[in-house]
Amino acid sequence: MEFVSMLVILPSVLTVVALIYLVTRGLPQRGDDFSAQRALIAYSYTLIALSVVAGAVGLFYFVRIGMMEAYRLEWPFKDVVLASVLTGTGIVLSLLHLLTRNRVRAGAEPAAGLAKRQYLSWMVFAFGIAALVTLPLALYQAIQYYRDEVYAAPATEISVAVVVVVVWAYYLFRTLREV
């Protein structure tokens, strides 16, 4: 279950990295290129992305519970609580930062457009890489399980792959609409 614990830690680590990046991007030597409005737009998109990751981890837990039920495996009730907290936190934080972004965007449309394109590109890239890793692993584990070569049901691997591929497809379609 070490993989599952890493998924819970991932949003926190990404938040710290993103905030450090934002602070270093906004240092005074950037000159006229930097403004508080642009920094707030970048901050909003970064936190929206991290909230989506937190929500995706929560959705992974919900899908995992469903997969464990399908394989008739026991699952701890604390997974429902954790899934609810992560998904709820992701939704609430995303909504708050979407509202912030929309309020600040007025008068900074070029910066907001650039931030949106970067946001969509990074989300497609990040979830695309995750899909390339998790989908083959899930398929391999499922094949091994159904060939009776492995006795542990691949509920976790399939759950992660399903959530990652769905989120990746969503961002891919959003990116294609922007092009």
C-alpha cells in the first residue's frame, strides 16, 4: 500500500513546488513583466491544477472501493472518508480559485489567456505521462490476475488507470477546443 500513501502525499508536494516556482518567478528582477494581477492569475491556475490532482486522488479512492467490491475484497471504511475529504477539498478549492481567477482576469486578458493555455498544456502533459505509466501496468496486472499467475486482485492499479485516463481525456478535449 505504499503506492496509495504516495498518492495522498502527492498534492502536498506539488503545492509546495508550485508555490516556490511562483514566488521565484515573481522576483523583482523580472521588471515590467511582473505584476500582482499576473501573479494572482498564475497562482489561481496553479492551485486549480493542484486541486484537480487532489480531487483525482479522491476519485481514485472511490473507484478503488468500487473495484474492491467488484472483486469481493474487504475495504476499510476510512477509505470512504479519505475519498470524500480529498474529492470535496479538490472541488471546493477549485471553485474558490476559479472565482478568484475570473475576478482578476478583467483587464489582463492576454496574461490570462497565456496562463490558461499553459495550464491546459501542463495538465494534458502530466496526466498523459501518468496514463502512459498506469494504463499498461493496470492491463498487465489484470492479465496476470485472470491467468491465475497473481493472486492479488488488481483493484488499485485499475482504479488509478481509470481515473488518470478519464482526467487526461477531459484535458485533451479542452486543449483541442482551445486550438
